[in-house]
Amino acid sequence: MAVTAFFSAFMGVVVFFFSLSGNMGSPAHWIYAISMLAVFAAMIHTRAYSRWRRVFQVSFALLFMISFIGILYDERGSMSLTQDTIQSGEVPFCQIVIPAIIAPFALTGRVIFPARMTGHFASVMGMILLWFIATVTIGRGWCGWVCFYGGWEEGASRILKKPRVNLLSRNKDLRSFQFAFLFFVVLMSLGFMSSVYCEWFCPFKLVTEYAEISDLPSLIATVIFIGLFLGLVIVLPLLTRKRTQCSALCPFGAFQSLMDRFSSYRVVIDVDKCVRCMKCAEACSFCAIDRETIREEKGRPELTCAKCGECLSVCPTGAIRYEFSFQAASDARIRAKGCSPVPKNVPSNRFGAYFQAILDPQYLFVFTAFTFSVIVSGKFIPDAFIRIASIAFGGPR
Amino acid sequence: MKRNPAAGGASWYAVRMLMLASALCGATSFMMYSDIIARSLASVLSPEIDPSYTGGEIAHTFYDPAGDDSGYGGLVYPTHRDFRPGSLDLLRYTVHEPVWGARWQEESEYWQFVLSFASGPAAVRAVRVYIDVDGDASGLTEPRGSGSEGLAFDPSHPWDYAFALSGAEGVFFSADGEIEIPIRASALDGGKTLRIRIPLRDRRLHFLYAAAMTRHYVYVAAWSSWSRDSIMSAGAGAASDRIGGAASSFTPAVFDIASPTKALQEEMLSSFDEENFETARILPIAVSLSGNSGSAQAGGRSRKKDEASPGRSGSSARYDSETAELLRLASIEEERLQREKDRAEWISVKESFDAKSNDVEDLVALAGAAFRADFRAEAEAALDEAFSRGHDSSPAKAYKGALLALKGADAPPLAAVSIIADAYVYLDAAVETAETPAETLAARLCRGNVSLAIPEMVFGKRSQGASDFLAAAAAWRSIDSGNAEDIARCYLRAALCFSDSGKEEEAGTWFREASRLAHESEAAGTPLSAALRHELAVRGF
């Protein structure tokens, strides 16, 4: 309880700073603040991280769509990407574009996306800074905890209790395809000096903004967007209980998997405690745990782990946990020498136990990941509440 | 399995304490300062959008003086309510390099032009741009149509291609009449900016990709659907459908032309000869394009060119740096003297203030004097007293907001955000309730200065700050049009706001306007303050 109170108090400060400050008189912001604090407290108290994360991410995806489309209508009167928006360089920039812009920027010093550089919630520099700090802290945890698109697949993958199609044996192929697709996108973007993924493959165009259908190529692109959304974001997650778009197509996901080595936290599997029941492999939404991962006692999920915590919640022996990266690396080195890492000292007094508990990497990871959830959702969710209220009850927003 | 004895101990706690601190405050603090970090990063990396999305490389930006929208010097706007002050005042004319193979665009081959005006709407303007592309004697020296604008072009640079806009609709045409393409301008920012894209699909226009030197005649008239050539005619007195202030029937019905100075514009537009039936003749501005085959001609020049600022020409880098240093030292002295003056004023106001007086205006004046002399506690006490007596004038709210913002600057970051938000409640109310030019001035200056001082990414107030400073400049002009010092300072701060919000071209306009006032004042023997000239000098103006 004391640990819950400790972290919740700090989360209160985060929620205040990123949402409530300047909006103290807004009921929508208060509802948001209280809801987020309640979800966070429940997460810490029950340790059912994944369940509450899921609640947040699904809600966020829906409310983000409402808010974002509303903002587009306010700014340009339509959801469609107009020529004026492109020519003015005011297309909102999202994190998925980051891997595609790096190589062209390195070679030409130019960003191949018509977005604002600074001074806007979806500016290039703003998103890159957010991505940078997220990378060095939670790494690919962004996909599992923060991504405003991920909730669509998360929701669809939870509709059926059991998977109708088992993808476990195809995990490796899906991962390979995702990295190959990242390579393709980076290469094509460099070749055409244009974000090819946004132009042809982004399924989330359907829930954010889409290009005007003015000619045959734009019609074909629209058919691809709709097909990918229905296939990879709705139908396949429904049948497989996996986040198939995140696991197979998203270039940012693959890129972030490669960048994850710079993150501060990772998921580790204690091979001594593991009973090889394979529940974690079946539960993993990101196809990051194979049968081989367990059998070969790798001690950690594969590269594409998004730290969502699904495996932690289903492990019957508590063999899976969040760990500091440096600790995980040090433990791995010790194991490689044939030794066993020393377990932490258990203090004899209550204060010592409390002090040690708040230093537990699982709390620190969850706190950090949820901080990003608040940073990214702090403006959109209250805005969506206000828009919904104005539609439901009338009156100005 | 053996145990490793090296693990655990004090370092275990030390490292984890560090992780705890970074988890609790790391991301929050980083995002709090992300504005500063983003700007620093942007200044190091200098990222820019690939120009093919936004119109191509800028070949040339011509900065036209602000406030020269009186044609030959005496033209008056029509009285129709759609004409707002500055709606025919050209500020910038930007020519881009022709683009081919652009992605995400309706036209993958185009040539873009951008015209910026002091205010909207776009619907009242008739814009004409005549271009001499080949530099030879072919082409025409009169505008197309019946010549209702009343001017002619330099015979040594006859035009080959042109575009004419009436509101947002227009046409691109050639002098030989073989090419005529309908075009449409995008009216942005409430009609202050017009973006024109000339489609270059026609193979006959592909030679433009190789063009090196071009000359442009750019002028702005008042649009009327009833008039010949859609250009409103000029008469002695203004009416709803007539321009006023024409000196003769030969006076060009043109409000603004692209010309480096107002004096030159007036000279050109007054060059008509009524006795010999000669219309006024205007000179073009030169725009060099890179040109695939013309790169040798453009060699050695930056691809992105601005018109040279007046202060720069003929000055060596050493001279500039020495001047800047001298101005900096002088500005420190000026600041000290100003501080002493403000303190003397505060003491004088305080001594003459009768504490028992019921006049709350005196309290606000006292607060204002204390605020300027940096006696914040006294200023706040006086304002609180005024508010407690039910006084809520615009200046009082403006000072209160500014004082709160100053408190925010000294507060810890989390508290600062809340305090600044509270400050804006007062500052916004001050602007909304300002009635007289003096009140507008106080309210806009207070809000503008706060907007310029606070982090942009957290609050996003720089654009608002820029419009506050421009409104304050307008208020100064209506109170005391000869006050070049304060007007220039407003322009300078507006430019800084625009620059911080990434609007470099807008910033360029107002840096140039401040610089122009500085040069005019210097020429008149009343130089502006060293602080202002130093600010301009360090930016190369």
C-alpha cells in the first residue's frame, strides 16, 4: 500500500504537469486525471500491469482518434490531407516516420516529410525528442505502453478468448518479415526521397487522416490502407490474439526493436524458475517468445519484445520480470561464467523493505512507461471527452 | 551452480537510487525543457523539409517596405468595408526554383511564387506579376489588357510570361498569347499570404528549368469585378468602388509595387508625363534562378538568397563585430541610465501619491511605476489594493499578469507552469478589455513580452506574441507616429517571436522594418537606442 501511495503521489505530479496545469477549471481534465491515477494505482497495487495497460491503451486509441480527427476538422475542415496542408508543411508527424527520415536526413540534411519542425504537438523535433527519451528509458516499451495506434490491435486481439489461428510456429517468420520490411521502407524512402510507408502502407490512415482520392494511384493507395487496416489491425489480431500489424509490418516497431539495446529496462526470464509451460509464448502479443526461446534457455524474450507485461501476468512461477538493462547484462555475464547472480539482501526492518521495494525495477519501469502514457495522452483524452460531451449534450466545446 | 560474491552492497543502492530519480523525474524534466532542447538541436542540425513538398528551393525573397501601400504617395483605399488597412501592402515576394518530380502533390512539375501582405483578405486584391525570362528584346513592355493600371515596363526588359490574380483566381499567360493556363492561388493566414503554383506540364515551359536570370514586375491593385481588367480605377475621392487620391488621370491605379524603398516606388509611379501622354514606367526586380544550364552564372551564390539588408552592404565582418561590441557597451550604459530614470520616476510617483486617495487610477499608476522600476512587491501591493477596491481596468490586469509571469520565472518548473497559466488569464483579459490605444499598448506589450520570455514548446505563445508586438506598434503609431524607437522595438520583438516560432521569412520582414526605422532615424540625426541597434547588428541588420 505504501509503495502504491508513493508512486501514485509522483504520478499525480506528472498528471498535473501534463494535463491539469492550466486546465484546473475543466471537468474533462479532472476526469482524465482521476482516471489515469486510478488506473496507475490499480496497476501498482494489483501488479496486474498488463490488464490495466490494456485498459489504457484501448481507451487511448479510441479517444485519440476522436480527438485527432476533431483537431483536423478544427484546423482544416476535413479529415483529408489537403494540398494546402502538404504545401504548407503542416502534416502531423508521427513516430512511424522516424526510421524512414533518418537516412535521407543524414545524406541531404532534409526531412522527407512535410511537417512542422518545431512548435507544434506533432512537430518533427518534438516527436524526435519524445522518441529519443522513450528509447533510452523504455525502449520498445513505447509500442506496448504508449503507441496511440496499438490500442486498436490490442482491443481486437482480446475479443475472442482463444486464438482461432495459432501463429506461434510462425513467430520467427513474422519477425524476419518485419525487419525486411523496415529495410525495404528505408531503402525506398531514400530512393524516392519520400516517406513511402505513409504514402502506400499505413493502415492507420483510416483512423487519422487520408490523402484525397484524386487519381488512380491515390485510389490504389486508399484500397491498400483499407485492406491493411481490416486485415492486420482487425481480422488477424481477432483470429490470432496477436498484434499482427505491430509484429509484422510496423517499421517503427522493427526500428525500435533494434534501438532497444539502448533502453534502461528489459524483460528477463529466470531459467531456474521457468517450468517451460509455454504460457508466455502463447500470451505474447508481439510474437517475441518462441518455443526455442524457452527451450534454449535464452533468459530473455526475442528482440521484438515490447515489454507489455502479458508474459509476466501468465507466468505461473513468476519467472519473468522487468529488470534494469545493466543488471540483466551483468547477470548474463555472471551466468556465462557458470556462476549464479547473488539475490538481493532482504532487509530485516520495515523501512528497509519499503526502501528496497521502491527501488524494484518493475515499479520503476511501470512508472516510467506510464509517465510516457500520460505525456502523450494528456492533451488528447481530455479533448476527446470535451468533444464527446459537446456532441452528447450540445453547446460549445 | 556457484554464487558470484562480487554483487550487492552500497553500489547496488547507489545505482538504483539513480534509476529511481531518473524514473521519477527524468522523462518529466526532459519534456519540460524539450522546447529549449528542440531549439538547440534544431540550431545544430538545421533540419528543413525537403523543398519539393513546400514549393522548391527559394531562389529569391524580396522584402518590400511596410506601409508603402499608397502608390505614388497619395492613393487612398476604397471605402468598401472589405478593404482593411494593409490588405494591399505587399511585404514579401518569394520566388522558388521550378520543381520537377515532386511527391504527394497534384502537380509534380510546377513553379511556385509566394506573396505576403500586411493583412487580408485576398479577395480585394488584383495582383500582377510580369516576368522577363530570356533577357532579350522579345516580349512586351505594356501590361496585357486595356492598361487600366496606367503603367508601362522598362523597355530593356520586356516581359515574356505573366500571371494575373483577381482574388484567388487567375491565369498564367505568355506574351505571344500561345500559352494560357488557369491558376488558383492558395490564400493562407486569413488572406495575408498568397501561394501560387504555375503548372509546368506544358513542354513549351520546360525551358524554365534552365533559366538563370529573370526580372519581375510585381504590383498590387484593388480588385473590382466591374472594372476593366478587374482593376479598380482611381479618382480624386475614394468611394466604395473607386480608389481615392489620384493626382491626375495618368496616376497609376496601383497601391504597391515591388521596390526596395518607398521613395523609389513613389518616384517610379509618379514618372508619368501627362503632357506627352506617357504613362508611369516601372523597373523590375532581378531574380536569379540556379538553372540546370545556368549554374555557372549563379555560381558562387547561395541557393537561398535574401535581398541584402541595408545595414550589411559594404561592411566588413570586422567592422560589423566592432560596431556590435561598441553598441553592446553603449547599451549597458543606456540600461543603467534607464534603470535610474525608472527609479527616479517611481520615487516621484510614490512621493506624490496620497495613500488616502480614493482614486484607484493613482494606485494603478503607482503600480506601473513600481513595475517599471522593478519594485515587484510594491507593484503587487498597489495592484491588490486597486483590485480590492473593485477596480479591474485593462492596465491593472496587464501589470498583474506580467507580475505573475515574473513570479513564474523564479518558481520551480512545475509551479511555474501553473503560475504562467494564471498570468495569461489576466493578460488575455487585459487585451480583451483594452479600449483606448494607450490601454491596448500596455496590454499588448505586457502579453507580448511574457510570450517572448516563456518556453515555446511548453506554452506555444510566440505567434501570439508576434501579433501582440505588431498590434502594439500600430498602437504606438496611432499615439505618436514619430516614436521610431518604440515602434522599432515592437518590430524587433515581433521578429524575434516569428523567428522562434520558425517563421523566418516573417521575421526577416520585421527585422528589416526595424532596421529601416533605425537607418531613417540615424539619417535624420536622431539615432535609436544603442540596445536596439545592437540587437539588430548582431543579427546582421
